[in-house]
Amino acid sequence: MTGKLKTLAILLLFSYGLMLYLALLQTAPGQPLQFHADAPLWLTLQAALSLWLSRRTDQWLQRSAQPATLLARSARSFSLSLLMFVLLMTALQLLIDLATAQPLLLQHYLRVGLMYVLVHSLIAAADLLWRALQQQQQQQLALLRAEQHNQQYKLQLLQQQLDPHFLFNNLNVLSVLIHKNADQAEQFLDDFADIYRYQLQQGSQTLVSLQDELAFASRYLALLDQRFPQSFKLEHSITAQQASGYQLVPCCLQLLLENAVKHNSASALAPLVIRIDIENQQLQPQLIVQHPLRPKAFAQPGTGKGLSNLQQRCLTILGRSVEVSPNDPFTVRVPLQLAHANRLTPNEIADESADY
């Protein structure tokens, strides 16, 4: 009801403006303004009829699905409603003239018909344009929702790939320890349960804090130390305040540490030092993870799925790619996001889109 009253008010303002303009054109300089206060009211009724015919015609064409394109349907709707409006109003004017015994002059009806064409053109064309823009916006919004759902589905698939990758690697380690040392295997299992719990809790998140990832990396390295005593070391000078100010994709450091262990030789006498730093802290912050390149003599060739998975998740969530430098030292630059950045996740975008 509010929308109809708003539309009627707009038509009334349009009618008063148009009739005032026509009165000014018809009034000679120095002559009093010939403005009839009731004329805009009649014009408002005519404009309302024009708008009603235009919208009903457009709805009928839309239901019939002919023509299919928006431009063709709008043109057909405008033409049909214009013809009906001009014929209806001209016929009404003819009946009024017959009832009041007015002379029937062709020139008069041509002038009246042109006025009705002008009225309908201004009203119907503006309304059709406005509704076409609204429909186009709705279509774009629908495409945005579909794209967000698609991105969300892809992200879920990428995150699901992490679970078996992490699980099977550590089950293999546990299998070896069971045959070597039962106590060590039990401790490994306890630590593994804590780490896997983090994997389950954070793996489904879009972004996690760098502070949580660093804590996870420390626990994961402690887990590795049970199998490879003092062979791998993790170093960083990132403060707790800095770490809490950044976010990144979950389980990122676990994947990079796994790759370092899998492809590089290390021992207690020559430990592999993995260094973590933050670069470009304000513009486009990155997490730098690097270590010396020490290829194993008989290492199995990697599939590249881990880094590919990380690359796709970063592109999907942050819109920035992972940079890999295979030289010595082996360096990976992972995009970070400021924790207070006003950026929406795919879920939040989909939710906001649904609110329109």
C-alpha cells in the first residue's frame, strides 16, 4: 500500500509540473497565468491509467514468454499499451464531446491524441526503464549468489582434501612407531589427537588467526620431534600482538611443514631450520616460510597436490596467490589478511545477497 501511495504522489507531482509548464508556454508576456487547479488532477488519473496499462501489458507478455528478450518485451509492451491508452482516452474524449454537444473537429482529436502519446511516453517509458534496471539488478544478484554458492562448494571440496592427506601421513608414522617403541607410539597418538582436533575444528573455517596457526605449528613440530629428535627447528620473531593481527587460510603451516619434512634431509647434527616472517605488513601482507634446500637422495617425487590445494584456497578466499621460489633457500609466500580488514567471506557474501 505504501508503494502505491508513493507512486500516486509522484504522478501528482509530475502532473502539476507538466500542466504548469504548459500554462507558462501558453501565457503571453504581461498576461495573467492561465492555470486551472483541477487540470493536474485529471492528468494524474490519466497518468495512473497509463501506468496501469503499461504494467499489465508487460506482465501479460512476461507470462506468455513472447518475446523472450527484455528489450524486445519492453518495446512490445510500450507499443501495445500506448495504442490502448490513446484509443481509450480518445474514445472517452469523443463521448464527452458528444454528450456536451461539442463540435467534432479532426484537428482537435489529433492534438488530443498527440498529448496522450506524450503523457504515455513519459510515464510508461520511465516506468519500463526503471523496472528493466531493477530486473537486471536482480539477475546480476542471482548470478552473484550462484557464483558464491559455487565458490563455497569448491572451497568445501578443497578443505575436505586436507583431512585424508593429514590423516594417512600420520597414521603411517604411528604404524612405524608401534613396532619401534610402544610408549613413544602412545605419546605420539595423544599428541596426534590434539593436533587432529585442531584440524577438525579449524579446517572448516574460512580464515584463522596467524596466532593459532603458529601455536599449531609448534605442536606439530613437537610431534615430529618424537620421530626425528632435534632434526627440525622452527624459528620466528613474530610477537603475539602481530600474530593476532593477521589471518590466513587454515592448516597452511601444517602443509608447508609436511612438505619440508617429506622432501628434505635433516638430522640432529644438521637440523633443518624453518624460518617464518611477515613481509609488507600494511599493503599486501605475506607470511614468508623458508628453509634450506636439502633434497633427499632417494625421495619419492611429490604430486604437488598440497601446494596446489593451498594455492586454490588462497585464490578463492583472499583473491591472491601463493608464491613459491624453488631456489635455495626454498621460500613460500602465503597471503595474509589484516584481522580488522572489512572483507566478507563467501558465506557472508551469500548471506548479504539473500537480504536484498
